[in-house]
Amino acid sequence: MWLSTRGKILALITTTVITLVLLTAFLQAQKVSFGIIFLIVVLVLSLSYLQLYKLFRPLNQILENLAPLDGIRALPYDQYQPMSIKSGDEFGHLAEVFNRVLLDMKKLVEREKEAVRDLLEVVDAIVHGDLSKRAPVQSKDELGKLAEAINKMTADLQRAQDEIKEYQRDLEKKVEERTRELQNVNMRLRREMAEKEDFLRAVSHDLGAPLRNILGIANMIERKFGNELTDEVRDRLRRISKNAQQELELIAELLELSRIKTRRQQFEPVDIKQLLQQIQDNFSYALEEHNIQLVLQNNYPVIIAEKNRIKQVFQNLIDNAIKYIGERADPRIEIGYANFNGMHKFWVKDNGRGIRKEDQQTIFHVFRRVKDPKIATIPGKGVGLTTVKSIIETYNGEIWVESELGQGSTFYFTLDKMTVQDAA
């Protein structure tokens, strides 16, 4: 059996010392000179050094191969070289173990690198929307568990994506069906609106033509035979003409009322103050006749809207205020404005007769007037406030009245700022 490395070293040192002692004694007995003895001793020591170098050389090789494992000078695992020590002692055995460990480490790192590459490919595919890839599970360690978790997440995402696609298909189908339904409804509404327009034109013509004939005949009779007619007959002819004219105006107003929401006019900048000043000029005779003070503010906005419609609103409200203000010592009408929760808020306030509570809702319905004998004698058709309400609703607004008998009335209305944009 081979001696251990430690035994070899001890045996070499012992043999060298004994050899030197015996050789020195022998040479002295032979009376050899000191110089020759010295040379022989140097030669023996040199041989011993060579033998020790041969013994320690495998150890130096091992240390050199282990040096890259230093934390500061560590090299990549694939740069480690196997040890080529062929001795059969402990050094040779250590070199064989190191070579096997290095090979196993290379295999392990290669396997882990391959697993990481697979995981990165799957993650990259997920990032780019491809959920079909799966990471191979090659072990039960942390990488294997991570691969299983990524595969489960990918499967869940794939299932969720499939459900979303199915929902999208159903939604698109429903939207398509609903769109077709809306298109059909829209076409039907267009036909109905066209039929309604034709009907209104026909009704307007059929109702207006006889009235115009009656009005024309009455005027012709009065002009042609006026001197031959009695006062009573002339008075009745004038009543016929007046009533026929009122009916024609009513037909025109009803026709206009029906077109407010279906026939929109051109939108343009509307300076409310200038508009109110024009209306004030138009009503100047009636205001002077009743000694009414019309008060305007200075903070009215400039909006983008249908100018004639907005004018119609103020004109009807001011006209009603003038007609129903009654007999007062200081008749007054005020046109106000304020910002109100994202709305333009206007009001027309008077100090006239006032309106009873039970009439404050019904007056906005067509042909509904205040049930008061005094008011019944004042000319009116019951269409003006209905027209105002219809116009205001086209701008997502509201209209209401606050009133007390004998104290006057205030008509408030709003216009949505999202519908009626402020002019720049």
C-alpha cells in the first residue's frame, strides 16, 4: 500500500538527515577534506529538495486551480480548467474530486441557464401578447416552482383573454343588432317627421285657406258696400276679420311650435344685452302706454345659440308681463341674470297681478290660461308659454314661475352652458 503524503515527507526528511550524518562520519574517518564533505552535503540536500518539490507540486497545482474561487478574483464557471494530477495519493484523489465537482457545477449552471432562458422567452411572449407559450418544468427547485407559477399565470391570462374576446364578440353582436334597431327607428322617425310635416302643411293650408277666404270676403264687402251697410253689420264684419286673422295667427304659431325641436336654426353669437335692447325698442310704445319701467342689467353673457329662438323666449315673457301687469302706480319689469350651477339663469320679474298656485303649472301647457275673469278679457291664445318652454328644453334648460296674487310674478329659466356655449 502506498504511503500517505505526510508519511512520504517525514520519511524523506528522516532519510536525508541519517544519510548526511552517516556520510559525514564516513568521510571524516577517511580523512576527506572539508570542501569535498561540503559539496557532498549540498548534493544530498539538492536531491532532497528535488524530491520535496516533486511531492509538493500537486499541492501547488491544486492551489492554483482553486485560486479563481477567491471572491475578488472569481472567474466564470466555464473558465475553470480541470486538474491534470495523475498521482495516486491524496493530491490525486483531491484533484479527481475537484474535477467531478467542476463538471457537476457546469452541468447544473447550464441547466439553470437553460431554464432561465425558457422563462425569459415565455415572459417576453406574454409581454408581446402571445399567451400560447409554456415554460418547461425541469426540476422541483425554486426555478421549477417559478416555471409552474408562470405557466399557471399564463393559463389564467389565456382563459381571461378568451373570456374577454368572447364577451367582445357578444358585445359587438349586440351593438350591431342595437345599431340596426336604432337605424330602423331613426328611419321610421324620419318618415314620421316627414309625414308630420306634410300633415301640418296640409292642415295649415286646409284650415288657413277658408279663413283667408273669409277674411278676404269680409274686407271686400266692407270696402265695396261699406257706405250701404249699417253700423251693426260693419261691426260684425270687423269682428269676422279680426277673428279670422287671430285664427290664422294661431295656426301659424302652432305650426311654428311643432317645428321648434325638429327644425333647428343656425347657431351664432348672441349678445343678450343687445338683444334685450332691441326687444325694448320693439315694445317701446306699449311700455310708454302703460308707463312701465323696463330695467336691464349690465352683466348679461354673450352665448352661441339660435338668435331668433332666444329672442322669442324673452319677447314672449316680456309681452306677457306687459299684458298682465294690471293697473299699478309704479309698474316695473326687471330682466335678471346669474350663473347657477353650470347654467345660465335668467328671470323676468314684474310687480303685476300675480298667478294663483293652482295655475302656476298648467300655464305652460298649450291652450291653458289663468282661470280669472279679469285675465280672460285680455287677448291671448295660450301658446306663448308653451313655445317658450319648448325652446328652453332644446337647450337642456328648465322654466318655472314664482308668484303671489297682487305681488307680481317672476319667470325663471335656465340654459345649459354645455349646450349654449359662451362666445369667445
